[in-house]
Amino acid sequence: MLRAFELLREEQFNLAAAQEDQVTAALRSTIENNLRQSGEVPGFDKRKFETVIRQGQWANYDGKILTKTPDLFFKLRDYETEPRSVLSEHDGLFIEAKPVDATHAIGRTYCDDGLIRFVRGDYAWAMQEAMMLAYVRNDRTIERSLLPAMSAAPRMSTLQTQQLPARTPMERAGSTPAAEAVFMSRHERTFQWPDSKGQATPIDIFHVWCLCD
């Protein structure tokens, strides 16, 4: 993701003026047509991942809503002959993108209209990890902006937060001139998986905040 933003800047894509959908479409194009084909980013290439999907449609956890549309989906290829424990159509990384700036309140937009979708079983309900991607402007940061919003008692409850965002020690997850270090939060999920599979396990959300000024 960070390399895709670097390429957009090299191509002089106007991140500061672009709307959310324009940024997401440009990201998807760069990731699919450049990075997935070239294999420039270690571990990400067309042998390991299928075509990156933008705004595809999935059913929510109980199948009552059939048109849930995460912004991006990275589908893992399955070369295994043994059956996998995850349903094939859900086996990948679901990403929800939100602008974070002076006109998009973090609590209302990023948390209550974005992150909540993973908690209530709209997106990635069969997975244990997912990503929130922020298009950041106006000096917003995770520590100064997101942590206070998520720490509010009512939102701690609605997001069923077990662990507030903290820096992840993963390789290549440190800060860069164009992005913050990657943070991770953990959230309980109280819905039941279909086919009597029991209660859904908690989900880890990786917070990737990229500067778009």
C-alpha cells in the first residue's frame, strides 16, 4: 500500500485535491497494473494474489444483506489440495478506506461509518484480520486524533474494543515520510458464524494512515 502511494506521487497524482473514490480507484489501478504484475513488493505478486477488487459485493455474516461493498479486496490464491478452514470467497484482505481531515470527523466517519463494519459482521466476517486505510490531511494522526476518538466510553462499547490501536512490530510497518507507522486494534465480535460454527472470534484491524496533503 505504501509503495502504491509512492508511485502515485511519482506520477504527480494530485492526492491533496482528489476525492475518496478517486484516490481509491488510482490506488487499485497502480496496485493491480503495476505492483501485482511486477512483484516489486516482496510477497505480493500475481502468483500469490488474484486480481485486486475494488468495491466488489459480498453478503454480510447472516446473508440478509447481499450488497456489502468494501473499498478493496486482496484475494489470496489457493493452491492447496486440502480443504481450507476459511470460505474461499472470503479468504483475503478486506480494506475499508476513509478520508481523515477537517471535513470528515474521525469518530463519525472513520469509526462509526468505517471500522464498525468489521465489528458487526458486514465485512471480513469469516476472517480474523482486516485493514482500515486513511487518506490523511490537515495534520491528523493516530495518536492525537484516532486514539481519543476510540477511547470515548460509548465508542469503546459500540466498537467492542479489546485493545486500542498500538504500534505493530511487523516488518516494514514503521513510519515513512508519507505514512504513519502501522497500528493495530482488536475488537470482539458477538455475532454467530453461519452453519452452527459458533461465535465469531475477535478481529484484528490494521490502521494504515497515508498522508494526502
